Amino acid sequence: MSTTHVSWPSIELFHNVVRTLAHLHELGRPFPSVEYRAKVKLHGSNCAVQITERGVFAQSRTSLLAPGADYKGFAAWVQAHEAYFSGLRPGAILFGEWCGPGVEKGMAISQAPTKIFAIFAALIAGRVIYEPAELRVLVPEAGAPGELFVLPWEGAETAIDFGSRAQLEVVAAVLEQRVIEVEHEDPWVKRALGVSGIGEGLVFYPVRVDGGPPSVEPQNLAELMFKAKGEKHRTAGAKVAVSVDPAVAASADEFVSMMVTEARLQQGLSAVGARSPKNTGAFLVWIVADVQKESVAELEASGLTWAQVEKGVQAKARAWFLSSSGAS
């Protein structure tokens, strides 16, 4: 019986969560009141370790890995510590960021002494676990590799009443300031690794919904989770990190400039592995799919269709990828 790759769900921006909940409200579901906690968003690669009855398997965001078909050394690292992982609970999938020198550039975490695997969630029997104390039970410190971490909560709880537009605006401004502070200096990297430098942003997880525990099924969780990145790391050219409404483009060209950012292009380059003419097709497929997936709200708000912008998205991405400098 073969092992199947299991993807971590895509995490939306705040305005997409607002939009989704407004749509569900129109269908008869009440607006929820949600209390959130945040974890730092490390600039690395989404990877995971599957613990099965048949053994331990490493995976990237999109595929299963092996030392002979690796991604930035993650499979080799998992194999080196197979004895530890094989002693953990069978059926668990440990999701985290593989980050550090040689994974991504320009961040505090990039200056770490070595690559690390920072776990932010686990999936067991269809249930997502992200409470740090629960994760630490699954991934005990005793015998763990020194490069293995469990990300803690960062900052105080934030309560959001999605039925109150006024409160949404206030909360967005507060969270915006928190993201600015993280971008100025990543607090977890400074505490855990002693490295000072910029951070990418925050990911917000629901810890209570309408006074009770949240649903931890992946689909329900995806409706409420959201991410917020600092200005240097946004894959969409929004003016702020946390907005109640999507950004509006006045034209197709402006939409392309807004959505095909340096951060997104660099992300696509990391996904295909190298700036080489033979990778052009794969790079364009990745960029087009990523922009189309993440721009539904922006297209709608701008009164544009995908057909009006797709060629422009491809043209800008192609020119950037084939340039010698990597600048658009």
C-alpha cells in the first residue's frame, strides 16, 4: 500500500475570510465571533513528516520526498532522524516550515546557524492540532533533534466579531501594527535562535468560536484561519497587511502589477528550483495557478475577468524569469 501526499490547506488573507463568512451569512449561517491566537510566519518551505505503520516519510508542499528526490535537504534530514520520528504516534502528519540557510534568503531565519524544522500543526484522523501544548505532547523534546521546534503562540488573543463592520476595521488596524512589528524584528527567531532580523508576518488560528472550541476539521478551519505578511513579503501589492476589503485595480495592467509581485515571483522560482529556460513552462504554470487562486476577490472588486488579465500575468512572469537579473 503506497503512501499518499497530504497537502496543508491554503491559508487566506483576512479580507478573503471576511468575504467567505459574508457569503455564508447570505446562505443563512450567522456571523461568528472568533477569538484568535497567532504564530509567526517563518519564511521557508512548507514541509511535513508522515508517521505511518510502514515507516516515516518526508514531503514538500506538493510531493513526497526521498533522499534521492529531495527538496533542499529535508528528506535527508528526516531520514537522519528516522529513529526519533518512528517512535511517534502512527497516523500523525507533522506540518512545519523547513527554513534557515539555503532555503530562503533575506530574513532573520535565513541567518540561523543551521536549517530547522518548525512545526505549526499536525493532522491526525482528520483532526488538525495546532495548540502548542498539544503539539509538544505529540513531539516530545526527549530525544528530539536539535533542529526540531514547535512554534508557540505569539502575542495576546484577538477577538473578532465578523458581524460588526466597525469592529472589523478596528481589529484590522491593530493587527496591521502587530505585523509591522514582526517585520521589523522576528520575535521568535530572536528568542529561540538569538538571531536579530526581519520577519515575514503572522498566521492567525481560531481558538474559540462563539464561546466554544473551534471545529478542527481542515475545511472548517480553512474558513477562519488567515495570514498577514509584512510589506516586503506580500504576494499581492496591497497597501496594508490586514484589510477588510480586497484591493481594487483600475485596469488590467494595474491588476497585473498588483498581483505579480517580486515576492510571488521569488516564491515561484523557489518552487521550480532554478532560473533555467527549461523550467520556464513550469514557472509560468505555477505563477498563473497561484495568481488565479489568490485573486478571486480582487478580480471581483475590480470588475475584471480572468480572461482580461491572464496574458498580462504570463507576460510579466515570463519577462522576469528570463531576465538575467531577476528583476521585472
